Amino acid sequence: PPSSCQQGYYDRAGVCMAGGRTPEETLESFLTNLEQGDIEEALLYVGLNTRTALREELQKRNPVEVAAQLRGAPTFMEQRRGKYREMQFQIDEEIYTISFHCGENDICKIISF
């Protein structure tokens, strides 16, 4: 199994899900894997409903550049209902939102990007 599964968990379908204890920790691990060019390892931090679309998008772009853009962007954290959080990034004139769910097994995962 991927290395992140050792610190993550498997969902009911037996699919590896990795994540941090906070949205920031999850995002840091996601970006670190992108910087290493490892899209599949980065996607372990992403919920299953979002993985396929994000995989396709990242395969069209340079994952290292995507990580650099996100790291260099002004960031705003906004708390939403219960276990859901959003983080917004401003890149040029656009605002991008990454949503997180923090709950199962005390792990936060990216649920929309």
C-alpha cells in the first residue's frame, strides 16, 4: 500500500484515505506530494468523490507548479458547519476554494478542490 496509508485509514470499500489532524496539515501533505510530482500519493488526501476529476486536472498541468501557486497565494480560512472547513486562495484575480471534512478517524480530507 502507499506509504500514506500507514498513517491514514481505509474506508468501508477498502480504499486508502490519508489526512492530517487539521485542514492545514492535510493541505501541507497534499502539496508536499505534488511538489515531488507524486499525484497518486497526493490524491490519497482527497475524498473519493473528488479524486477522479482532480486527477484528470492535475495530469493536464504540472503538479509542481500547482503546488507553487497554492503556496504563494494569500490564504483565508473560514469555518463552516460542524466538521466542514473551507480554505480560500487568491491566485491573480481569482479566488479558489478547497473544502475539507474533518471527522472520520480524526482525519481531515479534501472533499472539493
